[in-house]
Amino acid sequence: MNPAPWQPDRSVALNPWPQPPMATAIGRGLLGHCPACGKSHLFNGFLRVVTECRNCGAPLGLARADDAPPYLTILVTGHVVVPLMFMVDRMSELSTWAMSAIFLPLTFFMALGLLRPIKGGTVGVMLTLNMLKSDPTER
């Protein structure tokens, strides 16, 4: 009597929430809406993600963006501010105080303004790729 060889279950379980294309989920996240349905808000506060969508029930709180949004915000801000600073330095004879008065607030407000949309886009990517925390009770 030969035992039957084990075969893994290759069926893919579909999520109960809508699965939009990646670009749609990122766009909705950038706008601060639920990446899955686009009808509810994504944030409960400045950067706190809601536990789940009120409309479609997508578990948005299980998408742990962690360090990706600050890293991407620094990357984008640096790639805009540093070349701009070099161009202004080459074109004019501004003092160090004047350059600081221009570029420190520009850097601060640009980073502050980009952090929330980038976090929303990151949550959209994570929800689309099903990169969610496995244990909801884990901190």
C-alpha cells in the first residue's frame, strides 16, 4: 500500500475587500482615501492609519509602513532641495544666512507636506501586495 504524495494547497484565497490595480491604490492612498475602495478616509489624525475602512472593511491598520514613508520623504525632498540650492548658489551671491532663511523652511515644509501622502501611497502598495501583519494583536 503506497501512500499518496502530499500536494500543497495552491488555491488562492481572495480577500473580502476590493482589490484595485496598484496605480489606483497608490493614487487613493496619496489622496488620503482608503486604497481599496476610495470612499472612506485613510488617516485618523496626522499619520495614524485607521484600524479598518468603514466602507469596505479593509484592514488598513495591519499595513505597517514603519520606516518607508520617512525614507521616501527624505529621498524626494533631498532630490528637489539640494539641486535647487546649488542652482541658487551658482546664480547669486546670497549670504549663508539668506540661504539658510530660504532653504531650511523650504525643506521643513516640503518634508512635512509630503510625509502624509507618501505614507498613504505606501499603505496602498502594502494593501495591494497583501503585506499585512499576520497577528492583529501584536504591537
